[in-house]
Amino acid sequence: MQLLKLISSLKPKQLVGPKNPEISALTFDSRKVTPGAMFVAVRGTAVDGHSFIPLLEHSGVAAIVCEKLPEKVLPGISYVVVDNSSIALGLLSSEWFDHPSRKLKLVGVTGTNGKTTTATLIYEMARLTGLKAGLLSTVCNYIETEAVHATQTTPDAYSINELLARMVSAGCSVAAMEVSSHAAHQHRIAGLQFAGGVFSNLTRDHLDYHKTVQAYLEAKKSFFDGLPADAFALVNIDDKVGRVMLQNCAARHFTYSLRSMADFTGRIIESRLDGTLLSLNGHEVETLFTGRFNAYNLTAVFGACCLLGWPQDEVLKNVSRLVPVAGRFQAVRSPKGVVAIVDYAHTPDAVINVLEAIREVGPKRIITVVGCGGNRDAGKRPIMAAEAAKRSERLILTSDNPRFEDPEAILAEMEAGLDAAQRASALIIADRRQAIRTAAALAEPGDVILIAGKGHEDYQEIQGVKHHFDDREEIIAAFAE
């Protein structure tokens, strides 16, 4: 592709060097630069791509996109100076892959909790409707039925467009994607054209990155601020910031709720451990999902699918055919009548939601196994422990991806959230395998064990190394003993 076509949407501040060379590749990784390539110098959280520009002198690079010209400007290289190279990468990636988001009905889902389930179920609903669809999510990316390993909740801008282009080539007409706060703040979704956006809720999370709840909120809101006028914006008005997302949003406004009047209403009629009888806009639907939080997710899915133009009767029928997402309120039953729930809940609000969903179905006792990840928001550690203790008969604190932190130090910070009585009854077992086996040994018929924090993850990250570890495998093995 020629340079001028590639940068046609950028509005660069300055263009130095050859005016219109042929560009053979696009990359923001200096290690992947090949002769004729364009390199985009992105300022990351840990590394600034501008620092690698001097290393490209003999690489054969054809063009460099940067926010500031390097001290040494080399002949034969085109320098494209822009205000924000992260935004530029999104726009360039979209142009490079011929704007795939314009050829799909792309729905973005953001919020603290529920992103994965909601996005995945929209994808599944599209397929149940008979459409080819794609998915970008925390658990796995899908190009129709082809699974593509996911390494981030929302990939980088180049990878997003590459995956969307593959979806278009595969005949997909719909795609759903999780939009994380990191992705919105880092402009990874720049250049994408969304058919709609969904907001689930906002509670404390990722403050290690955003520093304040307000900054976290603003990152989420920036996604809605960027929606076009012909898109839909569907928000949960039971969340106190739901309507905030609609402020200055040009898209068509829609709401969903379990508690008040809204465009799309959900009401729980009957809740069980193996499902919920739900009313959606007055129509009863039997579902395989449990808990109030899943009722919110399903109401959002119902609304989004109707807004995509699918017949309501067909949407309602297909909602009853949906199955839970891997690692999200996933039940494992023991031969002696104990049920274990494996769930990704890793924020205080998510832990509260899952425990309240379990309590609603009347277990004899709840035994909770929970930990907090290392090198992440430390402020939530005592809060998570306290909320779990309030809602459980037995609490076991354990490790959950300690990364480069000392597991014992993380557990001490969690234990600090407990009062004297809670501390006396809680067990602290750093070895997660042993913690799960202890829970299984303590459980009696009628009890429910919640194993929270990892869900679909099949590893423990310790000192930079990922060791295979799957909560589902561990509880099955513990029950077998």
C-alpha cells in the first residue's frame, strides 16, 4: 500500500522524507520491522517505542510514525509526525486491513463485571440465529468456529483489525468484543466502527493502572463518547453510573434494568443452582444461568440482540438455548452431594454477586476459597476477604497468580480485612491446590464450595512463569479422593 493512502485518515502534523513510498508491512514492534515496513512508535506503559527508532537505521524501514522527530533524521525514510501514535496505530491498522469493522455489525461490551459473558452470549446468539459470527474475549477469540488463543481482554489495534479481517473473510456478519478500560484508555479501539455498545456496571477494579475510580470511569465512558450516531448505546440503569455513560454520547440511547422501567427489563421469577426462570419484557424464559448478575447479563444480551434487528420471538427462544461461559459460575458436583462453583470473580463486587447468587438457592453452608492476584490493585485485597467472610460459613484464603509478589504478603493484606472472629475461623493456605482439597474435605452434603478468582484460567503465574493449574481439574480430583 502506498504511504499517502495508508495515512489518509491521520492528519499528520509533519511529513518528512519521501512523500509516497510503497509500504510492505505495518508494525509497532521494532523486532518485526522488515525492509519496506512502516514502524509506529507507540508510547506504552512500560516501554516507549520512540526509544527504538535509532536501532532501525539499517533495517530497511520505509516509514516511521512518531510523535516527535528523532534527533537523527535519515535520508530515504519517511517520517510521519502525529499528535498521538496510539490513535494513529488504530487508524493505520484499520486502513491496512481495509476497514473490516465497517463490514460487520460490531458490538462492544464494557464494564467491570459481565463483559466476557455478555460478549460471548451475543456471539452465541448470532450463531443460533443462523449467522456467522466472531468473538474477541478474555477466554478465547473465535472466527466463526475457529478458536484463536486470547492473551489479553482486548488485543492491540493491529491484532484486532487482523482478527476482524479474518472474520470478514470467513463470511461473518456479526462480531462481539470485550472493551477493557485499558484498551479504551490506550486507544486500541481507535478507528473501529461499532454498531453498538453495552455497559454492564462499574465497581472498583484496575486502580493499579487507572489510580482513581474517576479515571477508570472516564476510560469506560470514552468508548461511548466515540460511538457514531447510527449505533446503539445500551446501559444498565440500575448501576449509578449507567446514565453517565450516555452523557455526550451521539449514539441512540437505550436502557436495561432488573429494578425499574427501562427499554429492556428482566425480572427473576425463580432461581435455582441449575438455572433461572426469567421474565424478559414480560415474556417468561427458562435459562441455564444462576444469579442476579447473570439475569443482568441475559437482559443485556436480549436488548443488544433486539437492537441488532433480530426478531424478538426468535431472540427469546434462543436465550433459553444458551449455556454458561467456561469458568463463569461453572458447577461441579461430587458423588456425596456437594456442589462446587468455579467462577472468575476477582473483584469485591463480583465476589458479592456470586456469593449472593449461591445464597439465594439455599445451601446448607458456603465454603469460599479465594485469593488476590499479585502486582495488581492491592487496595481491594482486604475488601474482598471481608466481603467473602460476611457471606460464607467457612473462608479459605489462598494464592491467585502471585506474579512477582510474596504470596504470604498478599494473604496478610487480605487477612487484615477480617475482624477478630472472622480471623479466628478463616483458614490461610498459600498452596491453592491444598486449599481446594481442604475445602472438599470440609464440605458435607448440601454444602456449596465457591472457588473464586481464576475461572477459565489454566495456570498459576509465579515469578514470571506460568505453571499449569486449573481450578476445575483440581476440584474434580479432590472430589474423586
